[in-house]
Amino acid sequence: MATPRDLSTASLDPARTDAADVARALLVDPERGLTAEEAARRLAHHGPNELRAAASTPLWRRLLAQFSDPLILLLLAAVVISVIAWLIEGAVGAPIDAIVIVAILVLNAVLGLVQESRAEHAVAALAVMTQARSTVLRDGELRTVPSTELVPGDILVLAEGDQVGADARLFRAAALFVAEASLTGESEAVEKHPDRIDEVVPIGDRRDMVFKGTAVSRGTGGAIVTATGMATEMGAIATMLDATVEQPTPLQQEVSHLGRLLGRIVIGIAIVVMVTIALIEGIRTPADVVTVLLLGVSLAVAAVPEGLPAILSVVLALGVQRMAKRNAVVKRLSSVETLGSASVICTDKTGTLTTNQMTIERIVTASGTVDLSGVGYAPVGRATDHGHDLAAGPLRLEAQIVLGAGSLVNDAQLAQHDGVWEIEGDPTEAAFLVAARKLGGTREETARYGRVAEVPFSSERKMMSTAHRHENGDLVVLSKGAPDVLLRHCTRLQLGARIVPLDPVRRARALADMELLSEEAFRTLGVAYRPAPELEGTGGGADAADFDESAEQDLVYAGVVGILDPPRPEVRPAIAEARAAGIRVVMITGDHPATAARIARDLGIIDDEGIALPGARIDGMDEHQLRDAVRTVSVFARVSPAHKLRIVDALQAEGLVVAMTGDGVNDAPALKSADIGIAMGVTGTEVAKEAANMVLADDDFATIVHAVREGRVIFDNIRKFLRYLLYGNMGEVLTVFLGVVFAGLLGFTHASADGIVLPLLATQILWINLVTDSGPALAMGVDPEIDDVMTRPPRGLHDRAIDRGMWIGIAITGLVISVVTLLTMDVFLPGGLIPGGTDTFDVARTAGFTTLVFAGLIMAFNARSATSSAFRGFFANRWLWGAVVLGVLLQVAVVSLPPLQVAFSTASLDGVHWAVCAAMASVVLWVEELRKLGLRLLRRRRADAAAHAR
């Protein structure tokens, strides 16, 4: 078999070569495309159509990066000091402290590396779900394939909204404009044509080529793929780019700020503690210096949750994966933060609030009304006139003209695959194909008309027209669009087999028919035509460019169809849930105001008194008037993309966080301007998906509400593990500080033979961090919903993750943890506040150490909510239970196993010791339960007072 020439490396320049010669060089028939087998062979030869990824960071560098934190470096310096002191003292035995600290640091680094890797893998998996797709011609049929599977020789079928998947040579174009700003920087869309270029020109002037990464902004076209992957012009640019560093998200910045703040505070406390120890206990030996230094540094490291960035990334990535399983694909982790703060959802109607199974149910012509039964894309149903089967006659003829013309001025395709009827293209256009078959039309009848030219649909014009040549040579212009707009271009009317003047009475009746359909919640499309002998000679070449909007005059009005897109059954309860969560739902649609208002009432967006504000009214408003309108109006109809952008800006000016849905090219500005741009995954264009922050895989509004709930749950879980980590860290710091200050009062100085009396050793503090931080914190990151997050208003974008109330709770709980830890030690020591103890200081310190670990593990359950009881959903999180049980077992091991006793300076405990430790640790739980009960009672009293005041 012949091998196609590789145009990316050969001397042949596709821009300066006729399209037919390019097709021959690539061994492809533009009318049938490649076969599936040949496409697979070329894919294996050329490789995936994707840009080369940046080189990954080596494992050893990622591991070393775990030690780059200044506090970790400080601790390593302390290790060096410990080893030096050990050498000075004669190097007797092993430097246990140094060995244990290094071991813990290495283990923490490995855990951090694993967490980062999990986050990266999760994001990579999401990237696969959002990959671009292209429409190609293979085996003579249109197919939608991932753009990564495009190969040289593929026939690209381009339409408005498509993202161009590869470099390609045009062989057909109809009013084709391509936005190439991503490649050339040119802000205006460039008009494209298939005519060969004779000389070598810059990329921006190659009008007969389209390039990977650009977007079709208007028109249609066909092109032969000439280069893929790194052989494309975009690939050439990619080779010159350095890897860009992703900026931290606002939440990551806040966590980083929190770490620095805690670092400054705790380093100050550590210095105070070290100075206090030196003043109270005195420094006698080099070992004392090392002990004090290790303790101070360990306190600083313990109080700053250095694992926060890695835990945060993992929690966000896992949350985004859960959202993806619910058909909400978030493209950036940072968007999760904003999603949970959404206070307004601006949504389109078609396909989002409705099923997008567009069905023509009614045809209204000059002779009457035809009703069509059957829903969806299967061409099965009855045509009736007042309940009776539609008979031959004027009404049937008019209906056939409407559906036949609508099927021709149409870019959709209807086909049956494995017994299921599927469409390719716009659902509204496909409805004509389905309805025509219900009325007895066939593909053979429409095949007798060949399209020779077109004026594509645009949201500004609200209509499209095509020129067709019948197999007998006759030419006809067909138009389809918004009925009220189309009627302005009509001067005649189809009445049975006759064409009559469209006088004022007939025009008024046609307008009344349109209004009646709209009031009944139908989407309406008008159809018109006219014979066009003046187009004689128009073909598929240069003459086709002469066919423009001037041909849309003196049309024959054929009739109007009523298209029903029923609401999705799950949308109404989803809207009710959103409203209960303080989220306002705003419908923005291009449909008729009456249609929009009817659907909005059915779904509960507005009440019976609510109205739809038409785009024409928005045109007459200045920015202040529009801001006044968006405060009360929740339905906007007959809007243009420019209106959408103004509405979003006006809502944001009111201080609202706006989520905006869209599917078309012209929606991209509004999607980018919104706080959360949401593109439709099924019907959305590639340009819309590129501009959006999130893609709905099922085009379902209810999925947005599920995503908002998940976003709120994720942020709640972040607050949970922040609260939990700071509870424990504050407890550790206060335990050491208060233990040193009140050592004499607690009986520590009399019981210890050491030169310096410390309630916790440096190695024990690091062990607490290891046991009580990573495992439970990660488990809380996937905690199920405890408090109903959809019963409270949205969080403000600038609200702090750790607010004043949380800081108060952290301070109180940290103080309680430190008090019960120190009192546990006092229980077992002679003297002090609680007399009767007989144990050594090593045993008492081990008991305090164990109480502190147990208290931290118990607080994992309390940290799950700021106000709800820890026993609510007590067994809901099996991962948290696993982390807590593992923590208990590790603590038993560090206290009971001789090698670990040596490493962490612990002593064996008997049954009484363990029971006292567990009981004292539980005090933290009960104190926190009482505090939460007080908060709930106070909140209820305030709510009752507010209700009474109303």
C-alpha cells in the first residue's frame, strides 16, 4: 500500500498547494474521508495529536523539596547540634534523639511526596475528561472523535463554535471566520477560503489554512488535516516555551499566610520557653543546651502544620474527582473555592433546564394546525388535524413544505446506530428531520437538492439561509429562523398549492399564531423560501461567495413550527434546593419572553406575577438602570451574547458571586467574566469549554446544584482539618509552655532528677505531629456532610477560612488539652496540686504524652463541626475511624515496645495508667460538647428573637 507523504516535513507547502493535490498526496477522498482502519494505522505511525508535555520533575528533586521548609531546615540544624553534643560527650551509645528526628523527618517527607503524587494523578485524570473533540468524516460518515486521535489525511468538518483540532488545508468554506488570537495575536476573526495562496506568507495571512488551537467563530467548512501534534504551528510555538508555574489559589495563599503567621508566633513562644527554661532551670551542660534547643525548634515545627499544602491539594483533588463522578468536571482545583461561594446561577434554558430532546409537536400554516405525536429523535408518531389523521389536502401540503424546507436549510444529521436514533448537530435542526419522516418524508427526497451556498445562522441575525439546486436544475432559496424576524423578509404566503400576497390581515394572523405558540411554551421557528432563477450559475466555487443576506428578500412564508423541549424532572427540586441555600437562579435565554416566563414559572424560578425582561429593553438601559433591574428580574429573554455579559457584570457589581452557563462561541466572554463559567459538555462548543471553569458532562442544571453542594462540603472539610490541626498544635505548645512555667506547682521539679524538667521531649512532640496530623486530617478531607451545607447562605469570597469564632474555639480547646495533659502528669507524681502519686517522672511524662495523643485523636471527631455534636454521624467516616485506631495502636507501641521506648524516652504503663489517660483525654470531648451546646442554644435564642421581632 502507498504511504501518504508527510507534509509537515516534505517540501510541499499545503498553503501553496491546491486542495485536490493535498488530498492526493495524503491518499484521501474528501467526500468519504479515511477508513477507520487507515486512521488507526496512521495514528500508530504519527502518534497522538497532542503537544509534548513538560519534563516531569525527577523523584529525587521532589523528595528533596519536602525538606525546603525553613522550619525543617532549622530542625535539621538541631540534629547536627545534637550529634556534635553527642560527640563532645564521648559518643557513648547511639545519638538516639538525632536518629529519631531524622527518621521522623524522612517519614514525613515520604508522606508528603505520596500526597502530592495523588493530587497530580487526580488532576491528570480530570484532564482526560475535558479533552477536546473534533468532527471528522470517516468511512463516509460523520463521527465525533477525541482531537488527540486526529491524523494527517483526516477530513475535518468545521462549524461555528468548533475548536480546530489540527493544522488543516481548507477545500470548502462558507462564510468561514476563524479566531486565531491564540496563535497570531490577531484580535479580529479571520475570513477563510479554500483558494490557493501563491506566495510564502506569515501564518496570519494563510487564508486557506486552519490551525490547531484556533476556533471557528462563524460559518462552516471542510479541511484536510496536514499536521498533528508537535508538527503543527502550535507545536512549533510550544517548543519555544518554558514551563509556566501555576499560581497558588486564594485558599493556598491563605494557608501559606496562616503558616507564616503561626511560624512567627510560635517561634516567639519557643524563644520565650527556652529563655524561661534557662532562667528557671538553669543551663549546666552542653546536653542541656541541646535539649533546650531541640525543644524550642520542635515546638516551632509542631505548631506549624507544615503538611497543610500537600493535604490541601489532596483534599481538593479528591473532591474534584467526586464532582466529576457526578458529571461536573472542574478544570482547576481553585474553582472549587469559588463554586462553594456562588450566590447566583445564571442559566440557559435549552438543554440545561430542559431535556434538549427537541421535538416538533405543532405546525401552523395558513390553512390550519397540524399536531405531531412522539417525543425524542425516533421518527415515530402521528400527524393529526383536530384529533383526526391528517388527510391529503392543502394543510398537509403546507406542512410538508415547512418540514421539507426546514430539513434542507439544516446542518444536522439523523441516523440509527444499534437500534438507537441519534443526531449529529443542533437538536432544534434535528427536530425537522425527525418531524419530516413522521409526515412521510425520506432522505431520498431531500437528497435531490444539493446545497450550493449559504448564509450561516448568527445570534445577531437570528436566521440562516441556504441556496439549493434541484436535480432538474431549478434553484431555490430556503430560510429558517425566529418567526417574527423571518416574517419581515416575507412578502408572499403559501396557501395550499398557491402563492398569495402576504397582506396586513394575513401577516397579523401569522404573528398571532406565533404568539399563541409562544404562550403555550413552544419554541418557534419560521420557514420561508422562494425560487431563485437569478442565482443561475452559482456553484460551489467562487460564485458562492456572492450569495449573501441580500438574497433573503421577497420570501414566501410557509409557516411556523412549535418545538417543545420539556423540563428535566429533576430541575424543579434542584432550584428549590438552591433557593433554600440562598442561591438565586436567573434564566437567560434567547427564546421568546412568553416561552421563557412559562418555563420559569413551571420550574419555580419566578411566581405567577413574574415577567421576562426582553433584550430590547436592556438595550435602552444604562448601567445603573440594569443594576436596578437585576435585583428583581430573574428571567431575561431574547438576549444576545452582549446582553449576557452586561447582566453578569451588573450582578457582580451588586457584590454577588456569579456562576454562568453557556454553550456557544458568543457565550465565551460571559463565561470568562463570570466567577464560575460553566460550559455544556454535550451541546457546548469547544470554545465555550475552553473559556469555562467547569464542564457539565450531562448538560443538567441539577448537576450544578450538586456541584455547589460538593464545593461547600469541600470547603467545610478544609475548615475541619484546619480546626483539627490547630487544636492539637495549640495544645502541644501550651502544654510545654505552661509545664515549664508551673513546673514547681505541678510537682515536676521535685520528681525529676534531670537538670531540666520538660513535660514533653522534642522527639515526643514530633511523634505527636506524625500520629495525629496526616492520617486524621486526610480522613477529614473526605468527611461526609455533617451539617446541611445547603441550609445556610453562601460564603463570601473574602471570608476567612479561619474566622474569629474558630480562633476562639482553637484557643479554648488548646488550653483544655494542655490542662488535662499536665493534670494527668500531676496525678501520678508525688506532691503538686493532686497528692497521692507515687510514680517516677518518666512514667508521669509518658502518661501525659499518651493523654495528649489520645486527646488529639478524640478531637478529630469534635473538629468535624463547629456547632454540631461529635456524636452526630459518629460512624459515618470509616477512614477517620481507621486513622484514629491506627493512631492508638502506634501510641501503644511507642509506650510498650522496648526499642521505641529507648527512641522516644517512654516508660511502660499499667492498666490504671491507660484508664486514667483515656478518661482525662475524654474530658476534652465533654468540655467541647458543652461549649457547642451553649452555641446552639444561643443561636436558637437569637433566631427566636428575630422571628418574634418580625
